[in-house]
Amino acid sequence: MKILEQIKPTEEEKRSIKKLIESVLKKIKIEDAKFELGGSYAKDTFLTGNYDIDVFVKFPYKKYRNKDISEMLHKKLGFGHKRIHGSRDYFQLQRKKYTFEFIPVLDIKNSSQAKNITDVSPLHKKWVKQHLKNPDEVRLVKKFCRAQEVYGAESYIKGFSGYVLEILIVHYGSFFNFIKAVSKWILPVYIDVSRHYKNKEEALKKINKSKTSNGLIIVDPTQKERNAAAAISKEKVSMLINSCKEYLRNPSDEFFIEKKLNIKDLVVESGENNLLLGKIKTFKGKKDVMGSKLVKVYDYVENKLKYAGFNVIKSGWYFNKDSLIYYIVKDEVLHDKITHSGPPLKEKRHVEEFKKKHGNYKISKGKIYVELEREIKTLKDFSRKIAKDRYIKDNVRKIKFKIM
């Protein structure tokens, strides 16, 4: 495929990255601990232009299982690194355009020894390297999923992680087999590539029910009690199925092109309707956390729009250096009055309370109601008020709304 030539790193790029990694690690000395390359670089499934490099810092299990290995690593790194808080803190170091992530883990032989979920990650890498025959097939699937907006294990995305896609390629064998198989998925789907269980029924007895609610059960080859696909939203699963169906109907390199949000395109798409655009600056912090806060604001604003009586035709968000949320809203001025319904007439005590609260109540067709003055009548009124909302100010550093 021509697309592979565009996404596969050249040998020169691989040599350059390897040289950089060696030069960075050579400067760090940590007694007892050993370094192990992790993530897509270690598995050779990374895409050209990927600038994130994972490094596991492995501490001997018996000696350090009850110690704070994050704090130990923090003291030993000794140069300008950034601490990232998580289930176990890890550290980022910027070198040229690359971001190194130093992840402290216990050196374990099997998942039952894990004191933290991150301890199992090196076992994931080991399994993939042992079972993956052609890393290029993973590259194609990753690029396809990124372009279809279903890739990313971050909590604000809830998409397919690289590890899950690697398991699926080991299971199906190739990109095309993956596409054909996923296009036929009918939830629930059960995959146990390492055959840990006799059947789905046995697996479901061992795997936490709350981890199977999305209908996609992929038994983790390294940790049989874990559903590797548990964090993927049902929406992302459905999106992937539909994308695979569409690709089979009309295979094209267009399916691999990542679409950037373009404000001019949104204006054209909104047509005679209004486009409410919110440009956002997030707080500084862990990307996963800040992304989640942005999505909370996006959902909050949409719910407020609908509660105020506006008809939201389409909406979306974009999280990056220049983050934004947008809503295409029907162009209309809302009525001056809003009808507020009261309790059913048979609930006499509640009806009397409603009458006392609203002296100008009305009764029609067996229902009690009151007409109230609508506080927000235009999208301009809404944008002015929502920009001052306390909930939004608590979640993002700055927001500026514009109607187009």
C-alpha cells in the first residue's frame, strides 16, 4: 500500500532515534534499576513523526515492592524533568522534539506480582514482540484508527489503545483481515487470542462485569482476569465497525487521512444556522486530565444550550494547543415565555405548593402550569452568561465565545 510508505519510519529515522535514546540513557545512573525501552518504539510499531518515547525503569521486585519507586526515580533523574501524577507518578524529559517518559515499574515475572497496573506494561511489550509477525500491519491499523478518530487510550477519548490494536492484529493476522472481521462484528464480541478460557461463559465469570459493558471483550494475553478493551467507549466501537464497513465498500487512501478541524469548513457547514465557537485555553497539567476537563465543559455547554431551549444540530470539540468547542445551533429567536409544568393534579399537596409558589398559574386539559419570562432569548444572551459560569471557570483557564 502506498500509505505505508508515508507512515513507516525510514531506516535513517530509526538510527537517529536510537542514537538519541542511547545518548540520553547513558547520562542517567540509577543503582539497582535497569532501563528497558517500552511502547511503540520497543515493538517497532511506531509511525514516522512520533515524538513520544517510553522508558521503563525496572526496580528489583523483592527489594523494592514496598517502597515508593516514583520518589526514588525522582531523586535519581537529577536533571530538568517534569513530574506527572498518576496511579504511580512518572516523569517527562524533553530532548529536541522528543518527549521521554520515564516510568518506574517493579521487575516482575507475571501479572500476579504487580503492585500497580504499570508494572504489567513490560509484559505487554514482551508478548507483542513474541507474537507479532509484521509490525507494518499494526502501523496501517493505527493510522486508519487515528484518521477515523477512534484511536487513543486517554480517558477523554476512550478509544482503542496501541496494545489493543496489536492484540487484534496478532489475532486476525493482517490489516485487511482486521477490516473484514471488524466490519462483521455484532456486539457482544469475545476475543481470547491466548485461549485462557474454554469459552466466553467461563471468561465472563472471571472478568468484572463492569469491565464488559461496552460489548467488546478482549482477554488480556498477559493478565487473563482483565478485559484489555474495557476502557473503550461503546460509541468508539460502533464508529470503528462503521468505518470498516465503509472502507470495504470503497477502499481509498482517504480513510487514512487525519481530518483537522477547520473553522471555515464549520461556517460553511452551518449554512443559515448559527455557529457558536468557544476558543479554550486549558490549565497546565497532565494531558489526560486537561482533556477530560475540556470534554466536561463541552458536555456542560451543550446541556445548557438544550435546557435553554436551543436546537443543537451538531457539535464537537478539538483538544490541542489551540483547543475549541463548537455547536451548530438553529437560527431562531426563542419565545418570550417558557412553559413550566407543575405536578399531576391528583397529587393535591404538591399542586397546592405549586399554586402558592406561582400565583399566576393556569390549568388546561387536566394539567397545571405557569408561563415564565424566558431569561435567555438569543444565542448572544446565552454566550455572555455561560462565559461567566463558575463550573466552566473551574475546569478551563480561559474561554472566549464567538457567534459566526
